Amino acid sequence: MALLANETPDNLRQRLHGKRSLTDRAFKWTTLLAGATVLAVLALIVYTMSSKSSLVFRTTGLEFFTEKRWAPAADVYGALGFIFGTAITALIAVILAVPVSLGIALFITQVTPKRWRGPFVALIDLVAVVPSAVFGLWGIIYLAPKLTGFYRNLHNWFGDWWVIGRLFGTASSGRTILTAGLILAVMIVPIITSISREVIDTTPQADRDGALALGATRWEMITGAVIPHSIGGITGAVMLGLGRAMGETIAAALVIGSAVTITPNLLSPGDSLPAVVAYQWGEATTEIKRSALIAMGLVLFGLTILVNFAANWVVGRTMRKVRGVA
């Protein structure tokens, strides 16, 4: 205390400023190093996968992306059927999961009493950490056999309809594209729900009370105050769930049926990019087949990057519309 009392205010200010500057510089370079490390890891992944998959691209060229057949015995390697399976199962999962997830998130934040919110949140978090292999085994052991009869009824009900009939064709078993979409939907519901709930909770209480004070019903308060405030975060949660659904491996591989087809029939078996890599990597004895499987992983990596960029663009555009910016 005596030393501080003998110092002038200018000297003390300079000493404190010097310490803060050193701390700020250390924090700046630490965060910069962390960000650079992430970019370096991504660059190494892209470089390694590109170099390891170059053989199949030199052999097949762009036909790798447009060829429907996958016949390693005949040296035919086409990724189009797997890209279709990945996209359609992820789309089914998002269509089924988003309404359920938003309903759960709104129920927890807007309807459930506070003393019950903790158990509901814990239950959702518990479902989120269940391993994907467990979902896949549940799907192939229990869900797929139970759905076989239901799929046949769907075909009987809608098979003669003009457009919908093409979506619900004949089903030989429960291991179908639709079953894979259902399993993926169950898996991404906790992710979308948790993020949406956190975002919805950030809505100012004054906005909610103001809407109710003006005579709005609870539903009108949710659609007029809560959803517009949270739409950006909800959109990001949906896109994150889409990315998770596209990259899921074991659960999809067990229930999708392992058939390379491009068809509008959701009740037919299919295949996806991560599933084919998981199934066939162990039996890839030739260099070109290993190269083709690595190329599948590279395509999946590129798709997830595109989904992330699309998510950022959609969230930004949505927030600008909410704020009234063109």
C-alpha cells in the first residue's frame, strides 16, 4: 500500500495498462492459434482425402458423380445412387423432426411449469447421448419388422394415387429409405429441440408480457413475439440437424437396405454415402475401390460444408428479414 501511495497516478496507470496489454495480446494470439489449428486440421483432411481419392477421379472422371451403378467387380464406380440416398433420408428426417422438435421446445418453454422443466430437459439430453448403434439395432430388430405391414397398408391406400402413389410403392421388407429417415428423425429431434429451446428462452419477457397485455392469446403471443425473435436460431438448429442426419453412419447402414437405387418409392431399399463406406471398407482389397470409398467420404465432407455455408446464409437472411433490412 505504501508503494502504491508513493506512485503518481500516471505511473500507476501505465503499469496497469502494460499488464492489460500483455494479457490482451496473449489472449489474442491464443485464440488466433486455436482458430488456425482448426483450419489446419480441415486443410489436412481435405488434402489427405483428395490425394487418396485421386485414382478413381483419374479413372472415371466426372462420371463418378453421374454414374448410377456401383459394381466394383466390373470396375464401375458411381456415387449418384449414394448421394441420392443420403439426401433423401436426411430430407425425410428433417421434415419429420422439425415439427416435433419445435412442439417440444415450445411446450417446455411456454407451457410446462418451471418445476417440471428440469426433468423434461434432462430426458431430452439423455436421448441425445444415446449411441447411434443403439438406434440402429432398435430399428433393425424391432422397428423394421413392425413397419412391414404398415408399409403394405400404405401401398394399398395410396398406391393408385397419381403422385403420392409413386412415393408409396411396393415394400418387400421394413428396411427401406423411409425407415432410415424415421430413425434419423428420432436421432436429430433432441439436437433441434435443445438448441431451439435455448434460443426461445432468450426472448425478452417484456415482449411476451406486452403481447399478452395487448389481448393476444398464448398462441398469438408465440407466433407474434417468440417465433420472430427466435427464427434465426431455430433455422440454425434445423440446419445443424440436417448436417447430423447426412453424416450418420451406423444407424442408417443397419436399416436402409443396402441397395443402390434412385427411385421415388420411399418404401424401397436404398443406400447412403456413410453407410457404403462403413459396410465395404473392410472388403476393399483393390486400390481403386479404396480410392472410390475415400472419394465417397470426400463428397460427404463437401456436402456437410455446403450445408454449413447454407445455414449461415439462411440464418443471416432470415435475421435481416426479421429486422426489416432488405
